[in-house]
Amino acid sequence: MTNEFDEIRPYEKGEMKQAFEELLADRQFSALLKGFVPWLPKSIRNGLLRLAFTGVETPLDFQLRFMKPIVWYFVRKYSDGLTFDDSQLSTLNSQLSTQRFTFVSNHRDIVLDSAFLDVLLNKHGYPTTVEIGIGDNLLIYPWIKRLVRMNKAFTVRRGLTAHEMMKSSQLMSRYIHYAVTQKKENIWIAQREGRAKDSDDRTQESVLKMLAMGGSVSDGSSVDSLHELNIVPLTISYEYDPCDYLKAQEFQQKRDNPAFKKSKQDDLDNMRTGIMGYKGRIHYHCGFPINQWIDELKDLPKNDFFKAVAQRMDKVIHSNYHLYPCNYIALDLLEKTDHSQNYTSADVQRFEEYLAGQLAKIKIPNKDEAFLRERILTMYANPLRNYLAAHE
């Protein structure tokens, strides 16, 4: 691998063992492990982990040995099941064993969106998982940075000046193209920076422009650059978002204090809640790769081209939502519409009890119950709003 990418790339084969030893030597990581098995002395814990690490040479090995069983445990413990529809992808591509894809999806959970995709691709016979972009604002401890780099993550730099952002975007784009075309890795990236707090999922044109910067043909067009990545619009549908109350809380905090910003501890709380909170049913749906239609837009002026690609990707993502009773109930409560054919009175009772429980978790001064309830309802109504608009 060219050392051009050393600052942002995941670990490579030959680097994993040293990274693992550094992880075990980290005091904060050791304290975290002790919390899971407090009865085991540190020497025994580390000895067992070293034994389990035997034969792990690559990040993919690490994922299959360590992360795969952990993710399926989270699915069993904190959800009512995880399903996958890749029919549009698999029927179109007869050479899935050699094709690599860039999955661009809506974003629900900081950690699990890509982790769930990893185990689904593995379960459905794909030859590898995904490399993921993760913001350096989340890498608040050295052990977190080591762990995510062992887990096929590359770093997305945040909080930069405009000039620094341009250089960083160019580097990241070149790396993504390199990973797909040379390393033969899949990529997962969110359609926008951060999560859509109100679940009104929209693809940022800036994400597409970044992806188009790094094509292997220096004089290639934006169409050629995006073609090279085999972009697949991916729709993620959670029945319940365990972070919904934290997002609603943040809405009020920003309403009451426009200068409010989350702390590092807030980011950790979001990660922990997202992983260990109840999600109900979870569904992933792959659309057709955009290579099937992107050529139709190639004659548009550059800015119009990216706008049109983003809008068409949004329509694909929105049309593939997997909707649940809570989505219909939330829209009916907000707009006095009637979608009652899609839910029962028991569903309504369950959702109202869920809402009350989530609102009760919010502990802030001047708590505005009506505002917070409206914010959470909007999070569940927006996927249905967008789904109906996409099918008009």
C-alpha cells in the first residue's frame, strides 16, 4: 500500500498483531474488559484473548473471529430480528464474487449501521465485508482508534478549515477509489455527514462530489469517477431508534441555546445507547447500482448533475423503506390522517407506552414535553412521508 494513505487507512496485514498488543496494554481498554468479566485476573483475560487471536492476520479475519459473534449477539439481545433484501443487487450482478461496491445509505446508528451490513454480507455469501468511514470526532480515546482501524475503518477528519477540508476530501476520495479498485474492498459511507436527527434522509451533494474527486483516470468525468465505485443506494430501516430521545433532547437544547454543542461524553452516550438499546425489527434493502442510470445525466452541467444524482438516490432509498406500524401511527398522530389499516389498537398502545418510556428518560431543565413528543413523532413519521412521496 502507498504510504499516502497511512494517516487515514485501516490496519493492513502485518500490522494487526502489534495493534492487538497495544490494545491489550491500554489501561482504559483493560478497564472496559474488566467490567465484562470482573472475576478474571488481567493476565488470564489477556491470555485468553491472545489465544483467540491466533491465526488472525487481517482486519477481515478480526471481524469474522471477534466482531461477527458480538454483532449477532446484539441482534439477538437488542432487536426482534435483522433481515436483508439484496435481490436487486444479486439479480443484476452475476459476478458477485469479483464485484465490489460502495454502499451509500441513510444513517441511523453510529456504530451498528455498518456492523449489521458486515454480518449480512457475510451471511449472504459475499466474499468480504465493508470498509467504513468514521469521523475522528468519535475517536476520543487511543483504544477506540486502534479498535476501529482493526475493524476496517478509515478516518474522516472533522472540524477543518475550508482549505483543509478540500485536501482531506481529495485524500479520502483517492483512498476510497483505491480500496474499491485495487484492494478489492467494499465501502460503506453515510449519505450525509452525521445522522439525520429527524430521519428526513437526504443525500448531500457534497458527499457525491467527494466520491467523484478520486477517480483513477485523471481527465475522467464525474460520471466516470462514480462509475468506478459501483455505488449502491442502501436503505436502513429500524423499527425503533434507541437514540430517539437523545436526538429529541438535543433538538430542545439547541432550540433553547443556539450555541449548544454536544460533548465527547454525549457522543459516547449516543454510541452506548445505540448499541445496547432496543431496536425492534431491522431491515436492509439494496437498490440497483446507480451505474444502471447515471449515464442518463452525464450531459447536465456539473452542479446540476450532482443535484440530480442525489435526488434520484434519495428516491431509491425512500422507496425501499421497510415501514412498521409506528411509522403510520406517528404520521396519523401528527397530521390527523388515517392509515389505520396498517396497524391495530394493540400497536397504538405499544407505541404510546414506548413514547412515554423514552420521554421519561429525558432529564433536562425546562423540559418541554409537547415539543419533545412532536420531535420523536416526526422521526417516525418522516420515513413514511418520504416513502409516499417516492411512490407518487
